[in-house]
Amino acid sequence: MDDSSLIWDDGALVTIDQRGLPHEARELRLRTVDQVIDAIKVLAIRGAPAIGIAGAFGVVIATAAHTADGVVDEQAVHAEANRIAAARPTAVNLAWAVERVRAEVGKGADAVLAETLDMLAEDGRVNRAAATNAADLVRELCPDRPLRILTHCNTGRLATSAFGTAIGTLRVLSERGALEHVLVGETRPLLQGARLTTWELAEAGIPHRLTVDSAAAWAMATGQVDCVLVGADRVTVNGDVANKIGTYSLALAARHHGIPFLVVAPESTRDPHMTTGREIVVEERAAAEVTGFGGVATAPANTEVFNPAFDVTPGNLVTAVVTERGVVHRSDPSHGTAIADIARELYRRGWMPGTAGNISVRTGETAVVTGSGLSKGELTEHDMVTVRVADSAAVSGRGRKPSAETTIHTAVYRTGPARAVVHIHPPYATALATRPAVRDMVTTIRITDYELIKGLGGSDPATIDIPVFPNWPDVPRIGTDIERYLLDHPDTPPVLFIAGHGITTWGDNLSQARDRAECLEALCELVSRTGSPAAFGSRDDILEIGST
């Protein structure tokens, strides 16, 4: 076999039978749909991306088998495709790949094969890109010295089709001279780490040690682990991760010891239709996998067994999910604490009175935001809701709901690179923006010649044009106005007014967003105390407020 673990040869799918490794690298040649399904079920082929591509080749075989005189029996092929997609339920890649090639069935087996071969070539490129992105993040998060990385299960070319995800990341780090050694968890009960990952690492010349799964937490406690790298079988919208059983316990131990826990996976492993991990069907496998190994019984006969193949790690324990697109989910336990601390501080100032105001931090394609209806003076890190940036829908939050004003935050995130948003009600800024002339249209206020303008993030240190949005009773309409305006005016500074309502500011981090809010309120107080007239206009016809 070459670097690819899956090869199409003369009407057959050719691969390594992973059950024989590390002692025997025997070749499998699969020519029927039943053979492909059986290879997936018995783990001769395993790993989410690999079983997806194998499933697509299964559809190629089915299409060829159900073609007579150039006519495809599409109904029969789709029935076979359904069988293939159901071979293993937890990994999303299998169903994804089968669905992708289904569209070509009516065009014949050659068209299905062409699409599958495209997918095979794409997988290698995708894995290398994801691995490179993850290696960059590891170097950002970890000490500047050769690293000790812990990994679990198998995520190399055997589990994908080429290069690998988490193991691909190890390969990139090794190429950069940034890797001291890898600690490999054996991965009970089928020992994918012991049998497969050690084999791949030895093949790549990467230093490694094997350990029992239950020693991982102690290795962290004794300073032998700088970072944990794992793959994934499914990632939900809120960042929950289904992966090989034992992943959840590693994430808990990593969080306790302050060690980054990174998930590396292709975009095809992310499920945009599944909101949280509670919806994932976790496959349970045969008792014999636990009661014995290699044909030798290790437990008394008739012992009852709990043998889930996977577990689901909550997204708030995952430092980051990295794909070929970069970091798509990021969690930091300090986000909730920092948001709560700032909210209580602003409450004491009177800028977030009662339950008013919201603060958020972006975490990839989601954002963590203060929950609705909660006193900001009593807020804790447990009072946060995770929402999708795309549509403001809540994806987790212990039953709490996001405020309608969340749409203001997500509008900002959808239109630019902001990482944090503060939406508050300080008195001077709120009063300055309260004028009848601005209640039903977007206007702009220009402030000039105040030193504090430099703190607002605009391009001109002496002059700033701040949009003022109508305060619609239908709050999502405010978000719509803001999104449209920011798309039309990308040079807008990272601050805005909502007439009679308050201000919204944003920045690269929470501290910067808060500082800009403080600066804007101080600036508005100066305008008020110096008696400068409050004047408004459209973007093209702006009246000024100056210090002279």
C-alpha cells in the first residue's frame, strides 16, 4: 500500500485489513456491497473519514451491479446505499459520503466512481490542511519547546485515506522539529492506539511511548503532557464531540490540569443538522470485545457488559475544534467567568441596571452570551447561553434562553472579525443618542477634536462618525438594520448607538470591547458637560459635535 489506505483497482476497493495490524499487513479486496458493509462493521475499515469514502466506493459497486444494458436500476442502488449508510450510526462521514455520491447514480457507475475518486483526492488535501492549522494552534497555545503530546485511538492514514487528522498534526509538528514525543493511549477494548497508532508513528519515525488508558490523567498530573490531540466521528453545532470511548475522560482530566484539548477533523465530520451531543446515537458493540481479547476469555462466562464504542465530550471541555477551514469552535472556561465579572462591574456602575444589557464572546461559529432575564449584579459563569452566530439560536445553556438582543451581537459577528461584543445602557451615551429625529431611520453623529476618540478604534484619531440606529420594539429588526449597515459601510468604527436604548461596542477581545464602551461613555459625558450641541445627520450629511 502507498500513503493512501484506500485504492480502487479493477472494480474492487483495496485496503489494509486493520484487524491484522501491527503483526500482519494483509490486503482486503472488496468487490461486493456486502463485503464493504462487513468490513466497516467488523472494523477491518475504521475511522470516520475512511468509512465514509469506503461507503462511497460501496455505492460505486452497487451501481455497477445494478446496471444492465446501460440502464441503472436506481431504486435498487438507493436501497443498497441505505444499507451502507446504516452500517455504523455514530460517525457522520459515512452518511455524508453516501449522500454525496447518490446524486450521480442516475448517470451510471463511472460518474459515481469519478465523484468518489474526487472525494478520495480531496480527503488527503483536507487532512493536510486541517493538520497544518492544528499544528499552528498547538504552537500558539503551548510552551516554545519540543512538546509532549497525548493522543487517543487512531487518527492517521488508516482512519482517513491519507495523512491523517490528529496524527497528521503530529507529523507536521515533527517536520517542524517541535515534537519531543507522543504518549499513545492503548484505547480499550480493541486497542486501536496500541495496534494502529504506534504502527503509524513508527512508520513515520516519530518518537512515542504506549500507556494504558487509565494512566493518562496521572501523566498529566506529573507534567508529562503539554497538549491532547484527538480526532472526531461527529461534531455538533455547539461543539460537542463524539469520538472513541475514553475521549470524554481525557477532556475532563485535561481541563482539570489546564492542558489544551484539541480536536482535529475534516469539515465533513461536522453535523450542521445536529444541535447538541444529546442527539447523537452512540453505537454499542458486542460483549465479546470486553470479555476477551484475541480469542482468550478474560471474564467469567455470561458476564454482562456495557460496551459503548464512543462517548460525547461537551463542547465546553474542548479547547478548539480545528478543520481545514481553521478553528471553527473554541472554548475557554474563562469566557463565562470573564463575562460575569465584567457584567457585575458594569452593573455596579449603573450601566447594566437590573437585567438590562448583554455581553458575548465569539467561539468560532458559536458565541457565549449572557442569559436572558438575569440580574447582571448576580451573574455567574453558569448563567451563559451558547448561540449560533448564523441565526442566533441557542444550542446550549442549561435551559436558559438568550436575550432578543443577542441578534445585535450576532449581526456584528457575521459582518466582521469581532471576537467580543458589549451591549450596555450608560446614561450619557444613551441620552446623547435620544433624539426624535433618529427614531425611524439610521443617522450618524460626528464627534471631533476629543482625545478620547483615539480609544474607539476608528481610522481617524481626531474625528469619528458613529451610526445611530432606531430602537424598534421588534429587537431582531435592530439586528437586521445593524447587519445591513455594517455590510454596506465596512469602514464603520466598532461602536454604535441605539436611540433611547444604549450602545454596542466590539473588539478583538472582551477587554477591548469593554474599554471602547468606557471610552464612548466618557466621550459622551464630555460632550454633555461642555455644552456642545447634539447634532445628527445622514451618513452623507453629518452634523458635528466638537470640543471647540
